[in-house]
Amino acid sequence: MSTSTPPQPPRFEQPSLPLPLPRGPERPPEPAGHMVVCGNDALAHRLALELATLYGQQVVVVLPSRLHGHGPQISALADDPALRVSTVEATETDAAALAAAGVRGAAALALTSEDDQANLHAALRARRLNPDLRLVVRVFNRRLGQRVEQLLDRAALARDPRLTPARLKASTTVLSASSTAAPALVAAALGGRTHALHVDGRLLRVAELEAGARSEGTELAVLARPDANGVQLPLPAPTGPEDGDRTDGTRTVLELLGPSSPPRPRRLPDLNRLPLAELFTPRLRWALAGLTLLLLVLTCLNWQLTGHPPLHAAWLVTLDVLGIADPAEQADHGGKALQLVSAVAGMLLMPFLIALSLDALGTFRTATALRRPPPGLTGHVVLVGLGRVGSRVLDRLWELGIPVVCVDRSPSARGIARARTYDIPVIIGDATQDGVLEAARIGHSRALVALTSEDGTNLEAALAARESDPRLRVVLRLFDDDFAADIYRALRDSYPQADTRSRSVSFLAAPAFASAMMGRQALGAIAIGREVLLVAAVDVTGNPRLMDRTIGEAQLPGSWRILAIDLADPDERQPDLGNPYPAGPELLWGPLPHHLLSTGDRVVVVATREGLSRLTEHDRTPPGGIRIDDLLTRDFPDRDRRTGGAGP
């Protein structure tokens, strides 16, 4: 571990274990109730920003370097006097670094590194330091994450047998940034009804409806409606006399469908079955047929000239063709000439057969490794980048039955094995090079999704795809917010008839991480234009915005809408409403506006990030008298994403 301060006399009386020093404008961490974020990537930066601005929390960020990665952006937050953000520089998230960040008195800890093992080790260390700590852990391996989540929660419950999962203070939430962002990325690429959420065993689906169109299920809420300038307005005020929403314009709605059902199983290719048809190529089959015909002709001639039985004649001719027969010294002139012809034919055919065999072997190896796009493929999605995010998007597209062609420059990318398992065509090459996107049949595709870790590569691939088809739908993964806003405007002006979407994984995932750190159960994130809406469970008890109010009075247009009420007893509620297959449903969907909320109730809401912050925080004025609403008007790097000013 190291600090950014120059060499000076030791400040801590621990010569054997120097502790990292907090950094900030004379504002060390408070001893209790603050938030700790470990990481220096885009997710850590955006998470610290959300906690400090939207929730008014004091945040301590533990990062390996203030000069690398997103360290400079995080340090800029610590230097802003309007924000309560400080940093601790440590090369490893060990017990000393966690202690320096004040984990013993912290309310929550988020671990945002892409290293699953490092995050799990840090979570175990933090739980030992603070048994009541709320943990939010980023884990890509979902199966491992679920088991670790159960393990940590069981350990916390074992401390007090009287506790129930619903009343557990020290909770553990395992999230995957790529899994959280994948549905929104797929929805941006496909449009229509593709974004689905599972809540309490029911299926919620986001649908883009044209003027006059009706929902296929129960319409719970209008998520967005464009204004006169085409800017999407989130959660507009109800206007209809019955269900609260009119249908005379385009709108994005949240539909309630039937019970959740497991994805329809799709037959995976049998990887143990060798593709022998690819081994015996047409050219090889024609060559073998020609050789067989030549052997038959030579066998007939040998039979007629020497008088040998047919089988013996065939044996002698085969030996001559292979060049392993003895000279026919006792044969007449015809037999000797036939032996010479057979030997010459064998010499001419063997190189030809070897060349064809090598060609067939190459085709066979390709067939057993990666599949190429078949001729005539149309209406598919070209997915560029098979890293963590690309792998999750590939899973989602495959589950929906959407044809996909993948492109990645590395044959060892994380998603290559998954694509081979799904029998999905893969092009190994740089998408920015000539001919690579053409090999993926970009001109016949329905959308391009560029999800590499480099903004330049994603942009160049998008521009190359637009040259092939100016109307092609394009979804870009861009890390820099200002760059994303400028690129969106340029592409929108250059190709007004085409759909362009720029998405940041950290932008889509940070609200769910922040909500989990605040103790809210985030059930899903929905991207509407450049705004993120959260579906979350909120307790009514002690909440002045919900307590003793009717459903109609408690809703706030533009901020939140109430979707359902939890009818279960508080001590018997299921801890995870996001379970698609619960033991029994416990939510009442679409409650009547005059229903009165009381102590012990829990509601499921869809809200903006600012709306969820207002709904769940009773005192939103941080020390110093600066209101969070005033902070939201400051020119932070993601201002366009929050306000929707950059367009959809």
C-alpha cells in the first residue's frame, strides 16, 4: 500500500503495518454510517457520484491508484467541497485498507472490481471487521455469487437465531454489472418488446407502443412519452379516466404478463458428434470416386491380359498403384505396360489425394472449432466484442432466439467458448479492418452492437457499419460521457433516419448498486432514452411520503409510480422478490388509487434515480445546508444522461 503524501514522519504508531491514509479536502471519514466503495473503474466512479449526489451520503473510496484508471475522476470528486467524498489509496483491499476506510463503522460496502476472487476475499474480510455491514459484491460468475451470498447471510443469521431473513440488518447482495446492463443493451438493439423483468413469479415486459396500440397484458404504468421535441419524458402524469394513460401517441409502457416460465429450452449442438460431413468435402468425394473408377478400369485390363481371377487382379493393380508391387518380370509385354501405367497413375494421384486430404482436414478443424456465417443469413444481430458484457448480451439474444454473428479480435475471448456451445457463427478479426464486418454480413443484418472495451473501436465499427447500411440500428458502448453525448448528436444529425443508442455499462448498473447499498431491493433497471428507471421494493413503515396515504396520493408524476403492494406478513416475506419462481406469489398488482398504505406494508415502485432517492430518504439536506436537488443542477460529467438532454 502507498499514499500520495510525500515522505514524512509516520502518522500511525504501527511500524510493522503502515496504514493507507484518507485523502480529501480536510474531511476524513466519519466514524459511523458512511459508505465505502472499493475500486477505481467506471462503476466505482459513477457509484460514488450517485451516492454523494442523489443520496447525500458520505463516501470513502478505496482505490489502488489516484493516477491510473478512473483514479483522477474519483480524486476530482474528493476535491469538490460540495461533496462528502474522500479516498484511501491501497494497492490491495486487505484488512488494513478496510480499517483505514472505516469499515468497522460503515453502513455499507461495495466491491466493484472485475476480479471475482478478490471481491469475495475482501467481502469475507469486511464481514469479520463489521458483522452488521451491508455488502454489495460484484461477481461475474452468477452461480458462485449466489452460493457466496447464501453463505454470508447464513453466517449473519447464525449470530442471532431470533432474526429472520426479512429483518436481517447485515445483508449481502451479489450483482453483476454485465447482467444488469445486458437486458437494456438487447432492448436497444432490437426495440419493441424485448426487455423483461421477473418479479414475484410474474413477468413484467417493457413495450414500445405506437399511437392507438394496446398492451398485450395489463398496462401497469407509462414509463415514458415523447414531448413536442421528441425528448422522452419519464413517468408522465396520468391522463386517462380509467387506467390513467391515454393511447393517442407513441409511448413506452410496462406490461404485466402471466406467470414466469423457464426459458424455452433450445437444443444445444452435440459437441461430441464429429462433423464427418465437413471432413469428406465434395472435392475429396469426387477424387475418391475417380480413383475408384480408375482402379476398376485397370483391374478389368489386368484380368483380360493376364487371366488372373478378378479379386487377384484387383489386388495386383492396387499394389501397382500404391507403388509397392514387385516388377512383373514373368509377364508378357501387355502386363509390363499395364504395370507401368498403374505406377505412373499412382504417382500422379498421390499428391492430389494428399492435397485434398489436407484441405479436408483444415475444413474439419474449422468445423469443430468455430462456425462461419452461412450464406443467405439475414435479419441477424452483429455482436462486436465477446468480453464480460458481450457474453451476457450473447446469452440474452440466444435465449430470445435471435440469430447472431459474433466478431472478436481474440480467439481466447471469454465468450468464444459460449458462442461455440450455442453453435453461433464467429468471425475472428478486428472489426475496424476491411472485410471483417462484410464477412459478418453486416449489410444484411438488423442491428450492430459494439461492446468492446475501447471507445475508438466501437465508434469505428459503428461508422463502418453505417457506410454499409445508413439505416442500420447501432448500439454503442462508450465509457466517456461527454464523448458519448457528442457522438450521439453527430450520428443523429448525419443519419436522421437511423436509430442510434449509446450505452454505458456503469451508467446502467450503478443505480442498482447504489440502491442495494442504501438497503433497497432493486429488482431491475430499465433504460429509457438516457434515463435509467429502477424497479424496487420500498417499505412503507416510517416513510412520510407513503405512510397513511392512498396510492393516488403517494404517487409523484415524473418521479415514481406504485406498481404493487406486498400482502405477506413482514416476518414471512420472501427476501428476494426478484426470484422468478417463488414458492407462492405475495404481490397485489395494480392496486386501486384509493387503497390506504399503512404500517407493515411494502410496495413495488418504478422510479427515476432521483425519485427513488427522494422516496427513500427522509432528510435530504447534507451538512453545510446544500440540498441534493441543488447538487443535481451542477455540471457533472453525466448530466446529459440524467436529464435526457442528449436525446434518446
